[in-house]
Amino acid sequence: GWLKTFDDYFRDQTQHILNNMVLKLQEDNRRKFMWSEISYFSKWWDGIDSQKKDAVIRLIKDGQFEIVTGGWVMPDEASSHYFALIDQLIEGHQWLEKNLAGVKPKSGWAVDPFGHSPTMAYLLKRTGFSNMLIQRVHYSVKKHFATQKTLEFFWRQNWDLGSSTDILCHMMPFYSYDVPHTCGPDPKICCQFDFKRLPGGRVSCPWRVPPEAIHAGNVQHRAWMILDQYRKKSKLFRTKVLLAPLGDDFRYTESSEWDQQYQNYQKLFDYMNSHPEWHVKAQFGTLSDYFEALHKESNLGEKHGNSFFPVLSGDFFTYADRDHHYWSGYFTSRPFYKRLDRVMESYLRAAEILYSLALVQSSKSEMMSIFPSVDNYKLLTEARRNLGLFQHHDAITGTAKDWVVVDYGTRLFHSIMNLKKVIIDSAHILILKDKGAYNYDASTPFLKMDDVQSSQDSLPRKTVIKLTSQPRYLVIYNPMEQERFSVVSVNVNSPRVKLLSPLGKPVTVQISAVWDGATTVSHEAYQISFVVHLPPLGLGVYQLLEVQSSEAVLVDYNIYMRNSRQEKPDKLFKIKEMQNSVDNIILENSYMKLWFSGLSGLLEKINTKEDGKIHQIKVEFAWYGTTSNRDKSGAYLFLPDGDAKPYIFTDPPTIRVAHGKIFSEVVCFFHHVTHTMRLYKVQGLESQSLEVSNTVDIRGEYNRELAMRISSDINSQNRFYTDLNGYQIQPRLTMSKLPLQANIYPMTTMAYIQDVGVRLTLHSAQSLGVASLKNGQLEVIMDRRLMQDDNRGLGQGVQDNKITANIFRLLLERRHGTDVNEEKASVSFPSLLSHMTSSFLNHPVIPMTTYADSGVPEMLNSFSPLISSMPCDMHIVNLRTIQSKVDTEPSDEAALILHRKGFDCRFSNRDTGLLCSTTQGKIKVHKLFNKFRVGSLTPASLSLMHSPPDARNISEINMSSMEINTFRIRLR
């Protein structure tokens, strides 16, 4: 969906395109047609009769109709996370396997994403593709590639020392993928060969020369005209095989258009082919027809064939289609939904893994067969599809109409609620002690989540757990594949609280106030925080009770404000009010000491205790405006009116400082943002980085964008590093000769700057635009409100801003043994600590409470599905139950997707609190699962489309760094 919702487009256009396709291709077997997105295709398929289905399968078999890419959508490549990119590929390919008798796409087609990522090239390669096509690349890059004849190249990952990741990529040479820009360099001429634009129709040529229908009297001249364009275009490539796509958005809806295009072109082709002296052979073809001809022509199959095309590494951001029109605005547009997307991803992954384990558990005895496996599999499938739909290049990008955004948001919101049900149902059967006593009752769930989101555009709120002298059970899930110590906070109705660990031992509890605004304590609820220790992918059961005298530690508060009353009486908490002052506010733990400004409450410097060094690290906010020129910023484009202006406040903000045993924090209340910096005081991973959260509200603003800027004394020399899709790091160079907006890049999970001594990483829980505009700086654009359209077809500004939560972690690390040359290297990796910090942020623990106050069946004190932590560099991307051959039921197989992360091993791993080791990418399969036996484990291609010829049951997994592998696994 873009200007209309998915369903409206289907009703008005898509179904008619596909219905006509079946009729029109059967009229002449020389006609060809290709289709990319399975989301639409499957909706159409479900509504047609078997006769039509047979015709489609026949057209595919005969090579007239081809599915290209075959993912659920054509995804955005900047804001999307690799978890979701893989998931939507699997969803599409699994649908094809089930419904289209095993049709297997072999070529990628991505004509509309606004810039292109090598992560996509890697995923397509792992899926078994040999070719791919891209279109939206900066016009200067296209021009350079055209002059060098490198528009067709082998795209290689920047970390690949061999050539195993190479995939042949075709870059379209011109401005657009529409007909005026695909036949050759002159759109005025090409437009005359878009026969939908014949006089009398609804579309015409903006160059004011209309097409002419082809007849005996004009065919010679017209064939010569278009052949001249074809020849000019072919001069930009290395072979004499030429691709000229013929289509556009929502074309071929009417039967008449099929006739206009196919009949007129057939006359042109027939004329060309009957004149041998013209030295041309022209025909309709699919994308694979083109690539097959290209491979043949360039002898790619032969031993030394790869040298025919150049090899390239890197990415194609930031895109500009003309002038200084850089598409860096969409890296941030609609940030509320960019965040919701990641929340949904973490719930989906947790639900998939727990469901896969629960399904195996439920098959072990008759009593447990009432587990709602089919209903929950339907919910999972719908969630996969809603998440897949949102990866579309007009969805997660924030570039759709307001009501289309609401449609996407509502789909995500419903699926999040459904996923919570899957998680609860699965945790129920796994944590129950006496499996024979298992009872499923949909009306009274066994557990409930500890947060609720009331609508698709509101932030989640914590529920209040009611305490009694009888224990309330807290079941906490760790979605990481490593054992974990983590701080959990829940809200309870009484401060007289006691907490017992899974082993029945008392746990240290910190009680914080729940605030109503900046300075008023609400006594309806109390927030308790404590450290949990959880097994990998496992559940731990904690007990909460109300006691007469609690051992819990209360947080003390200092509130800095303009008109303060020294002591603020509160029946429980010690709260001191004071004037904002020039004195610093100080927080510290065993790893670091922080200084904050007493006037603004913002961070000023950090002392790392390991080496005693003090680093100037200042946080500030800044506003960008939009230019006064005719072309202004909109959903896609960022066209600022110069450098950002500092965020100025006439009155100092109210600053609330909390000092506690588990964490201390500084909260600053500005007009447009509530900014929190929290320092954990526990041992281990969470205390080595700072938790930063900004609740942003710019709903009253006019053409402004709000950025958070971190300035440091790091000598970063115009270099910085951003991740691509949470999968890999791409080094960046800020170029002063380019406009400011060209130096903004997408950040999915992290960005960092460094010098020989330190690295400063900003970890992010949502995709946003990021830049390093000055030495030692990192800045992230958090929200944008724009009052006008930016002329890319959307027809509106961005004015549907929400109160948005942006969550980050700031990590400062020492670097060892670096040399100066390496700073210019084309590849970089995070440290293990950095990867783990990112996992903590993106896979938070999930607390659940028992529903009933009485009669709770006995639970295990913990559930540990793995024998031990996975190696530190091994990540379980997913454990995704595979569909059965019939209906919407699950099979007894799952896809186990593993990623071995690449990391920089020159960072110290001493005292980092990592509870895992590394094993050179080797895992013994029988040493993996604890309560389950691996019945079989066989390698497959990434999206399960292919099995290697020697695919057999393996007992050891062996992976190279950066590799992502999929296995079919049967657990017993």
C-alpha cells in the first residue's frame, strides 16, 4: 500500500492485472510477463478456480510467466532488519512451494527501493539466486558506472576474502523504471513506445509527442527509431544482449492495454527480425530469459568467466534522483512505526521459538494434544505476513498516505496482541510441572503479559500486579541464546514486597516511584527492579509476595526546578527539591563515572575506571528547518535550511535524579522531549553501557526535525560507521563537498566513531537517520514534521506525528593494537560486547504473570531448552515451524536459522560479563538441546527452496564468520 491500502489496490487494480494475465498470455505463446510480490499473488490465488490455477502453472512451466524474487513484498533496504528481510523471503518462497508445485524463483528484481543494500545481495545469494537487478541508485553513480561499463557487476560482500558471496547484479542505467526511461537514453522517444499512452487514453507523454499505433505505413520508420534507442542503450553494457523492461506501477489492469502493448511491439519485432541487414533479434522475455542470454554471451559458465564483469563491494546509499534531492528523510519518517516494527520482530521471534518447542512438547503425550497448535500456527502465519507486508518500500519507510499508515499500524498492532497469546500459550505448556495436568481454556489464559498497548498509535504501558500474602508468580522469558543476567522492572500495587528467585532465595529489590508527570508521585503503583538470572532461550519463575516488613531498597530523588520547596513530603520516598545550579550531577557504578550539567541535566563527560581516563562526551539536542526554496523536505527528501540550530530553552528544564541500588538515572523534562540517561549498578553487561531513552513529541511544530547530537573528543577524522540491516557494518566518509543531507545514512541497529584509543557506539532499538557532521560527533534524527509534499508522488506532508519512544544504548570501549592504515579499510566489525549489548536492546526479556490468584498449577522453577549458552558469536535468528503440505497446519519440522557474527577481537573481553565463549563456528548438534532430542538436522538454502545435493543428517554445524545458514530440524 502507498496511496491506497493493500486491500484497496487489490480490489481496484491488482486482481484485474492477474486475471488479464491468464487470458492474454494464452492468446500467444511469444508473450511474457513477470511478477514479484507474493502478498498480492497469494490473495488473488485464493480467490480463483482450479481451471485458472492450472493455466497459471502451465504458463510458468512454459516460461511465459515468471515469478521474480518471490518474497512477500519488494522490501525497503535501508530501514529493514535482516530478521524481517529473511522472514518475508521465506514466507513468499514457502507459499510458492505449497501452492505452485515447487516454483523456485532464480532472479532478484528490486526496481523501487530508495537505495540498495549489500545485505540483500547476500540474502539472495544464500537463497540460491545467481542474478539480481537494482534501479534506484544516485544519478552520479549511474553516470560513472555507465561510462566505465560497470552497470553489470559481481556484487561481493566487503568482508568476503574469496568470491563465495558474488552475485551478478544488473543496475538499470536511467532515471526511472517506467517505459520512457527503459528503452534508451531519450525519454521523449521512448515514451512514444508506451502504447498505453496512445492518443485518447488517460495517460499521455509529458514530452508532448504521443505514440502512434504501428501499421504497414509507419513500421519501418518506427522500428528504426526504437532500435536506435536500443543500440544507444546497449553501448553502456559489455555484451550485445539488452534488457528493456516494459511496465510501470499498476499497469496492465485493462484488457485493452495488453493488446496495445503486445500487438504493437510484436509488429515492431517482426519487422526487425525479418531484416537480417539490421543485425538484430528482438523478442519478449522474462528476467531469467535475459540473464540466461547474458550468461551464454559472456561465457559465465566457464572456468575463468567471472573476469568478464567487474567485482564491486559496498552499498548504494544515500540515493538522489536529481539535483541535491537526497532521499535521507525517509530514514527517519514515521519513527513511531519504525519502532513498532522492531517490537513486533522481537515478539515474533520469541513466539516462533517458544511455539516450536511447545509443539514438540505437546506431541509427547495424549493429555497435551489439546494445545491449540493449529490456531496458534494461524496467528503466527498472519503475524509473519503482517510483518512481511510492513517491510515494503512504502511502509517501514514512512512514505505512505496517513490512512495507509494506520492500516499498516493496525496490522502490526493486532499481530502483536496475537503473538502475546502464542507466547503465553507456549510458555504455559513448557513451564508446567505435571504435564498430565495440562488444561487449555481460551477464556482464562494461564499467564498474562505485563504491558498493554491500547491502540495502534500509542505507547505500551505497564500493568500493575496486585500483591497478596500468597505468591504471585512472575514467569520471565529470555529470548537470547545466551545465559543472561538482566535487570527487570515491573509495577506492583504495594511497596511491601518480597521477591524469591527460581531457587526460592530472596532477591534484592529496588523500589522506584511511579510518577504522574515530572514531580508528582502516584501511589497507585510502585516500580520494582531486580536482577534476573535466566537460562538461554529459557524461562525462570520468580515469586512476588506482600510482606509486613520489606527488605526492598527505596530510591532517593533530587528534583532540580525553578521554584522549589526544599523538602517535598512523601509518605515513602525521600525527595529533595532544589534550584538548578551550575554544579554537576554525578552518577557512578563500578565501570564508570558520569558528569551531567546541573542546568540542563545533559551528559558532559565520562570517566572510564579501567584506565582512569576522562572523555568529553556531551549530549545536546538540535533543530533542523527546511529550505526556503521551492523544493522542501517531505516524507522522502531531507532539504535542510543549513546546519542544525541548538535546542534553546528559556527556562532550565525540570531535572529528576534518582539514586538507587540497581540503577540511578537522570531524567530531563524539555518541552519536546523527555530525555532519560540510566546507569545500571549491577555486575555485568548492562552496566557497561548507558541506557538512553527519548520520548519525543513535536506535534505542534512547523517544518522542523529534532536531532540528538553526541559530541566527543574522539578524533574520528570524518569517518564513521553505520550498520546495514543489523547484519553488517559499512564504513562511511563525511564529505564536505556534498550537501549536508547527502551525509546522512540509515542506521538500523548501531553507528560508531573511533580513533586509535577508543570507540563510541550508539546502539539503537529502531531504524533512524544518522550522521557524523563534525569530528568526534554522532547525531541521530529522531522525528520530523513537514507541512508539504516533496513531489515524489505521495501528495502530502508528514503531519501524523505521535508521541514516540526512541531507545538507545551508548557504549564506550578501549581499542587495542590498531594501526593508522586500517582506519581506511573498507570493512569493520563491532566487538563481542557491542553485539551482546545490541542483543540486550533488541531482545528484551519478556515478563509474564500468572492470571489466577488461586489454584495455580505447580510450575517448574525454570525451563532450560539448551544444554548451555550458544557460543558468543552464534545467534539463533529464528526457529520457525514449517507449514505442513495441507491447510494452515504446522509440520513436525522447523527451520533453524543461525548467524555467526563477525566481531573485532582486538577489544578486551575481560570483565565484560559475557557468559559464553567462542568455538570457531563449531557446534555439536547433540550438545545443543536439553529437554529435546534432535531427530534430524539437514542443511538447506536460506529460504528452504533448495537442499544441497549431498544434504544428509549432520551431527556438527560448522560456520564461517558472517555466514547465515538455514537447517531443517526435527525435534523429538
